[in-house]
Amino acid sequence: MKTLRGTLIVAVIAGLCASSATAQLAERSHVVVLHAARMLDVASGSIVTPGEVLVQGDRIVAAGAHVDRPAGAEVIDLGDATLMPGLIDAHVHLFLHVGAEDLQTIQESVPERTLIAAGAAKADLMAGFTAERDMGSEGAGCADVAVRNAINKGSIPGPRMRMSCNAIDLTGGHEDAIGYNPAQRVLSNADYADSAEEIVKVMREQRKGGADFTKIYETGRDSYRDGVFKTPYQYTEAELAAAVKEAERTGGGVGSGRGVAVHATGEPGTGFAVAAGVASVDHAYQLTDATMRAMKEKQIYAVPTFAIAEYFADHAATPERAERGRAEQAYHAAEFKKQLAAGVPMAMGSDVGPFPHGTQAHELELMVKYGMKPAAALQADLINGAKLLGWGGQIGELKAGYFADVIAVPGNPLEDISVTTKVGFVMKGGVVYKQP
């Protein structure tokens, strides 16, 4: 009986394995042809008419005006639309939602916030964002890693994610619950580190927890009065260099998506960060000529984050704060034009979370409003974004061998960038998540 029972168990297991293997083979062999009136050629900044993409499994086999249509291929005709690569947001916060940031991190448990993050990931994907970089879980530790892993396993829908766990911050720094009763010992939204040695220790703990990259708060809080922008730095160039070196030790070199990104709005902190060799300077309100030259030479990306500043100004508690926010945005826009003229590499990041997830394509509208051509804004989002996240040559273009991350928008994004806010079709890794 034992032998028979064992034989039956082995047979059942073998049958299940064979069934799973058959399903995986079918998935890999499934062929889809996407057809639309137009297709965006990102690198050249031009439109191909009509547009077609041949997808097999999770990869693009061919893309152009016409592709082969193998026998049995599923054809999805999207009509008067433009096929383009899935959008990339290099600065998101899945663990934040509209409302008081400081209170939600105190009042909501990490399990509750993780469920909220899963919903945010789905909202972003449905808006056409097929890859993102989460810039700090805002006090939720490495719960972001669980969200990333669940997405990768197919348990929940969401973009391809790069996660950082908590950001790193000084005691009394930008995110350290300033303004609360110190006796209550309200925790920071970031992990404390007050020296190069402590930064490295925290980084090692976070990488052990599954972090892809490291986010560091380098400046804050900011002030803007009478046309003068000021912000204190938090870490020295040497301390930031220690962080960059530690990231490089574990594979966090250029183009890896595993380096160091900094929240840095102005000098001297922005200069320290660039000299240390970080991957990106997020916000980047103020850069000296020397810093801009160094960013161009080292290919360090600025991530402007205009959308969040606009949202805060539009939803300010008082007219005075709204006026101050709009004045600061105007200052940033003027500096942004200088950065473009200096050749500073740009990537698109919205800082979504404090404003509604799934609406962050508005950042592209603002990048165009403040000085970029639509083609350049899309190249910053797609080509530079892919490189910044460590997926250069895999996403960001519709090319053979790339992941089949494809969206469709009405109209022509090179003529009207606002169509990126009206995504009607979403495919990620060959799987259709949204269809007209």
C-alpha cells in the first residue's frame, strides 16, 4: 500500500508539474499584435504611421509600421490611438495618500499602509505607469519590498518597482517629526544616521531587508523669501561619498538602479551630492553653474517634481501659503530653464502620493509648460527613466527584445503632451491590464 500510495502521490505531483509547465509554455508562446493609427519612436522623437507591435510572451518581437502576423496571433486594434512605451515615474510614494502626511504615518498601522500601497500601485499601473521608483516608504520600513515582491509574483497588479525601504535622515533633520512634543518620542518617517559609519550601517540593514537603492535626505527644510531660496544641508560630501561607495560595493554603479538618490533642493547640498556621485538629485530647485556642469559630465539626473509643488500651492491652508508656494514654483521653473540650457540630464518624477495616485502624468505637462519640448519630456521620462531605474535597454522604447510594456493614448503626444493623462490601454510584460 505504501508503494502504491507513494506512486500515486508522485503521479499527482508529476501531473501538476506538467500542467504548470504546459501553462507556462502556453504563456510564453502566446502571440499578440497591437495595431493603432500611430506609434511613438521615442529615441528619434517621431511618429510612425500606422503603428504595430508584435508581442510574444512578455517580450516585444518587432515594432514598426507593419509587423508579421503569425497564424493564430491575437490582434488588438486600438484604432485612432498612439502606441507608446509604458510611462516611468522615478519619484513616487506608494505609502502616502492625500491628507496630512505626518498624521497618516502615526495613525495608520504598517499593515494598513501596505494595503493602501497595493491600491496605489494598481492605480498607477492603470494610468499607464509600468515602472516606478518608490522614494521612501515614509516610516513603513521595508514593507515596500513586500509590495514589490507581490507585484513580481503576479499576486497584485502594479508597475515594475525599485524600492528603498525608509529614507535616511539626520536626527532633527528634514523628516524627524519636528513640531511634536519631544516627550512623546514620535518616530521619524526615515531611518536615523548621524555619521558616515551610521549611514553605511543603515544601508546594509536596508539592503538585507530587500532594498534596491538608497534614498537620503540631503537638504531641508527650505525657505523662500524675497526671491532668495535657502536650505540647510544635512550630510557632508564625504558622508555622501561613503554612501555612494557602499552602494557601489553591492552593485550600485551607474545604470544599475541600485545607487543613491537624494532629496536635495538647493546648494550647498545639491553640490555635495553631485560631487559625491549620486544617481539623481530629486527636486533640484537650485544648482550652481559648477554643479550643473558636473551633472552633465557625470550624467547625474535632475528629477524636478513640479506636480507636487503645484498641488500643495493649490491646496494650501491659507492664501499667504498658496502665494508663497506659487512664487517658489516660479523660481524653480526659472532655474529649470537654466538647467535645460546647461544640458543637465532630466528624468521624470512626480512625487505622487500626497496628491492622488494615477494622476501623475500631469508632471509631463508641467515639464513642457516650463520649457521642454514634448519629445524631450518623453525622452526624459522613458529613456532616461529606464536608465535611472537600471532597466536601460529593457524598457522605455518599443524595440525587439524589450519587455512588452505598451500603452495607448488618444491623439499625438508630440503635438499634445496632455494625451498622456488619458491612457486607454495598458500592457505590462505582455499582459493586458486595461483595454478600451
